[in-house]
Amino acid sequence: ADGTVTAGGVTLEPGEYELKLQSKEGETSAALKGNDAVVVLDVVVTPELEAEGWARDLVRKVQQARKEADFAVTDRIVLAVEVGSDCRPAIEAHEGYIREQVLADELVYGPPADGMFVVQTTLGEGDLQLGLRRS
């Protein structure tokens, strides 16, 4: 509380010690300016977090495609998604969230149908093809 450091019953003077913050593996930490608190972040990316990140990234890409296709903000859409097998489970796990965010009445897995606005991009480390049309 008074800022002194005691080791083995001996009070150490400034310059006799060095205060270092060492994070555990998978964490990042930093002391606040006043050294009265420490912020610790868990930086381990679990498969669940990665899947959620891919779903959020897909939403962002679909929203950008909607804008490029000049759809109204309120337009309901049919969304076709052709994606590699590594990302598909993430999309399937978060399909409800994705559909809600992009106003998709239907999400189809596979290549876009004729007449859809098509976007070629990536998701994760793989290719992604999106197709959109108004419902």
C-alpha cells in the first residue's frame, strides 16, 4: 500500500529491484499508468471464437455486397454462399445470426443462381463466392 517492496523480510530501496510484469502463456497484460491495477486479456483464439469471427466477417462482406448492389437497407434477400469446407461449419453454426443481420429470407449453400449479384472474395484462408438477390 505504501509502495515499498519487501523480500525475505528485508525492505528493498528503489534501484535495488526491478518490477516486471510477466504474462502467462496465452495472455497479454499491462499495468495501468498509476500501477494500481493490471489489465489481463486472454488472447487464445479457440475454434468457437474463430467460427464467430468468420461469421461476423461474412456479415460484413454481405453488407458491403448489398451496398454495391444498390439494395435498400430494408430489402430482404436470398443469399447464396459458396465457401470452402473449412469455413462452412462456422457459417452453419451461426446461420441464424447471419440471416438476421443481412435480412436473408433464405441462405443457400452453393454457387449463385443466374441473375444474382455476385461477389468473389475470401473467408478465412479460402475463396468465397456470394450471390444476392432481392426476395
